[in-house]
Amino acid sequence: MSTVDRAVREFYASEPLPPSLVEQVQAVSAAAGAERSVRRRWRVAAVVAATVACFALALTLGVGWSQHVTASDRLVERVAREVALNHRKDFAPDVVGSDGPELGRRLAKLPFALPPLDAPTLRGLRPVGGRYCSIEAQIAAQLRLQAASGGAAATLYVTERTPALAALAGRRERVDELDVEFWAERDLIFALARSAPSDASRL
């Protein structure tokens, strides 16, 4: 840097800024600071809003799923107890027959046809008769089954698969000494009630 340049710089450095220029510089600085503060507040607000939205969504999904699971469990428990109660009453059959389609034809008021009773769950059981009953106020067939080995009788319930009863499929419930198993086949819901195996027989 030349001697002249150095002298000029030192001169202007030693000279105070005019008050009007100082005010302009301060105003520009304040405006810039305010803009940064506003941007910072908006960023914080956006983060808070996103966090609250995520929490609300998680809470809504969690509560909805909990209510769905609880409603399904209540349905299974309620129908299992209804099925077990009818099984214990041991009503005499209104019609007799040795297979599902035959019993379905004799229970002519059923709005559905009974299929062959050949599900794996029914292995070793054969129908001997049937009668009308209901599940959740919906008409159903109640079939008496006899074990081929001469063991204790079981009861099979068959009704139409509706959206209200669809949650029963694949579920199993223990009601006192009875085991109630549900499954779906075609457009029908099946429920089988029979004596639960003893703890010793499971070992």
C-alpha cells in the first residue's frame, strides 16, 4: 500500500461519521435483525406445528386401533358365551340327518345352504340332527355333532358371514370348560363348541 493510500485511509478512519449516516446504518442493521428474528420465529412455529400434527395423528390412529381391537374382542367374547350357553342347554334337534346339505334342506327356513361338513376342525365328528337358533339376533343353524369314537357331543353353529360377524373368523375363546372355535368358509361363519381338552391331555 502506498504512503498516500495509507494517509487517506487513516484520515477517514479518524473522522467521525455524520449523524445522519450513523442513523441510516443503525436502521439497516435493525431491519436486518428484525427480519432474521421473524424468520427464526416462523421456523420455530413450523417445527412446533409439525410436531403437534404428528402427535395428533399418532394419537388418533392409536385410539382408533384400540377401539377396533376392543370391539372385536368384545364381539368374540359375547358370541362365544352365547354359543356356549346354547350348547349347555342341549336342546333336542328339530330335524335329523347325517350330513350338512341334508340338514340344510330340512331346515328350509335358513336363508343359506349348508355345505358338506368336511372342515379339518370337524374331523372325527358327524352330524346327527339340527335346529334353528340365532347368533347376534341373526338366524343360524345349530347342529348336534357326535364323535365317531363315541365321545362327548359337540355343537356346530352356522350363520351368514356379515360385516358385523366377519371379525369372528379365525378366533378362539375358552368359556369355562368349553372351547369355542370360529372360522369362515365360503360366505358362512362357523362356530364349534365342545369340551376343552384337560391340561393333562395337552402335555
